[in-house]
Amino acid sequence: MTLLITVFAAVITSILWYNSKVDRKLGVLALMYWGASLMWLVDAVVEYIELGAEFFEQAPKDMINDAYLGLSVVALGLVIWFVILLVKDPEGKVKAMLAK
């Protein structure tokens, strides 16, 4: 579930970044999600090597825990991206607000 959630987030963010005409630093967010997706892919491959066919027989409780973990990774990525956006301030809105 973590892999699936982060891949969806990475694909959606990449599409938004590619179609965006405004610089919102979406490339950074997309790279964070692709990095997380790669991490979960390696984790899934290693776990499949260790467990074999049992890898696909997860309990519902484990799937819910994985979903929560995937959603928390996406949320943490959004928080980090938002902080980067505030610090970089590509449109100068924060600087203008602080100047008042």
C-alpha cells in the first residue's frame, strides 16, 4: 500500500509539475515522491525475496497500517514542500507581507 500511494502521489505531482506554467517548486515535491516510491519498491522486492508468495497474503490490519504509513509519507512530503515554498518564496508574497 505504501508503494501504491507514493507512486500515485509521484505521478500526479509530476503531471501537475509538467503542466504548470507557474513556478511552485513542484519539481522538488515530485522528486521527493519518486524517491519515496523507489525506497518502497526496494523494500517490496526485498520482502518478496524473503517471504515469497506469502508477500501477497497480507492481513487487513497490516494493509491498513501500510496505508496510514503511505498517507503520512505523502503528508510529510507536502509539509516539507510547503516549508521550502515559504523559504524560497518564488513570487515574493511572503517578503511583501513581512515588509508591511
